[in-house]
Amino acid sequence: PIGLKASASVRGLQFGTAASIDHLRNNVDGGQFNPYVIKNYHLIEPENDLKPQKLWRGENNYDWVDSDWLLGATPDTVGWAQQNGMQIRGHTLVWATDNTIPHWLLQQESSITPDKAKSLMSDYIHAVVGRYRGKIPSWDVVNEAVDDAQNNGHPFNMRNCFWFRKLGQDFVKYAFMFAHQADPQARLYYNDYNTEDMGSKSNSAFELVKWVRSEGVAIHGVGMQWHIGLWATVNPGDQYYQNAQRLIDNGFDFMVTELDIAIPMNGNHPRDLNDLHKQGLLYRALLKYVLHFSPRCHALITWGFTDRYSWIPAFSDYLNGVALPSDWNYQPKYAYWQMQEEL
Ligand code: XIL
């Protein structure tokens, strides 16, 4: 096979995968990791390495070791990504759940005024986005700001998190404002899960991004994570298509940012082997959906590529897994071949 990347290019689509910088730096599994990524993907989204928990060690204190290796420390320094012709997507500047906000920040919460919170956010976003200006064409600026529970009484049903407590709904607007100031060329996304279908959560996210734009702030698109299971059915004209269409009709791009399709597990194996077949068809349906909206949706990113490093087993108490297009040993699964065929 020529690989997903080459086939997708022909259709004007970019394929992406999450990957950890550590795996890339060590080219793990006997040197299989990097060639696989380079052959099959246009872009890499660092799985955890561009998150505040990783980079932001304290006020004016940053850990650039890994990100500089990937991207280069100064505008004219070339990192691994550029050397290998890989595009990097940024994830994420403000993750709006308390368990993802740096501990040192939460610990000082009672002494931080709203003005101070705003200037801390500004410092951080300018530091990160500014450092890699021109090297990260698209960023998830705000991640997961909308609550799962309905009608929680907050504007846009936003989560109760540090940033919301300090700045209310404006924190979202500020994050986009600072990101745009730091890199005016970057495409800026709001990213969330369970916002793929038509429902109260996607409605809230939709209202939120329209509001940010109405405040005169640059915002270009919505990332839909697509962490799903075999329960989903995706067909032309259904609620998933309608949801994407309403974003486009309102001038927003969208992207599939974290696709994986979890299967019930028994130990390390699918409970039912037929599920691999269903999973393959669903991967294909997702690819078809993305192609339908191209170029307003120009990337399909999976949350990893080999089952060996998927976050799903640990996240699901080892009840679900084998959620990615390649198996533990980097062998293409039915899902991979189904996508190759659709291309
Ligand atoms: C996950 C990573 O995959 C894990 O390694 C980490 O422990 C937790 O975060 N939504 C997101 C991603 O936006 O950043 C999450 O990534 C998965 C859910």
C-alpha cells in the first residue's frame, strides 16, 4: 500500500496522529515508530507535550526541553518535525477542567485576583504560541469548556473551572485574543468531546464559538474529538452531518481531532472478533464524512495509531481498547484497509 498519507493528499485531506515526543525522540520499538508516522501521516499532534501541565511549571517558568526538540528553540532553529517534513498541530493552550490545570496555579487560587488570572493567561499563551510562531499552523486554543451536565446555570453551560471562576465566560474570549496576538497566522480552534452529534452539548459549543466571534475575536473552527464506540452510526444527512453543516454554514471550519473507536475487551483481545469488522466500517464512515466536508474540514486526526499506545484501555479500566487503525505490532487492521479503500 502507498500509505494513508499519499492517498489522502490526492483528495486534499491531511491525516494526523497523536504521538508522544518521547516515542519520537527514541524512535521506539526497534525504530518502527518514526517511519510509520512519517509514511502515514502529514501531521502530528503531541499527545501531552504541549499541554499546560507539561510546559507551565510556575509563573514565568517553562519547560521547553521536549517541545524545543520537536520544533526548535528559536524561529530559525529547525526541530525534528521540520527535518522530517511533519506538520505539528498545537494542543492545547487552556484546558478548562480543574484536573488538567497546573497544580501550582490551583494551589494559589485564593490569592489570585481576576486581573492577575488574566495576565497569567496572557503570559502563558504569549510564551508558548510566540516561541513557536510560524511553526504551528493550527492550535486548539480552548479545550473542553462546556459541561456534560445540562442547564448548569452558567453561560453556554460552561464548566466550573479555575478560569471560569476567575474570569467567567470571558476567559474563552481572552484565550483566543492572546493566541491571535502571539501568532496572527495561526488557525484557532475550540475543541471538545461529545459535541459531534446534535444535542445540548454541541448546541452550547456552537453558541459559545459564535459569541467569541461576535466579540470581534479571531476564531476559525471547532475540533470535534470523536472518542467513540461501536454504538455510533454515521451516515450522510444524519445528525453528525447536520452538526458539521451548521458550523460550516456559519463560517466555521471543523476538524476530527482525536478519533478512536473503542471495542469491548477481554484481557488484551476484543471480546468479539466481529467487532473489528464493525470498527473498520465505522472508521470508513468517518473518513467519508470528513471528505464530504472537505476543504472546510481538511484533517482527520486519530488519537494515536498503534493500539500499543492508545489511552483508551487505562481510561476505561481496561474494559475497552484496540481502538486505533493499527494493532499492537504496527500491523494495519481492518480499519486501516477500509480507510485506504475509501481513498
Ligand atoms: C489524554 C492522553 O491521551 C493521555 O495520555 C493523558 O493521560 C490524558 O489526556 N481529550 C483530550 C486529550 O483533549 O488531550 C486527552 O488526551 C484525551 C481526551
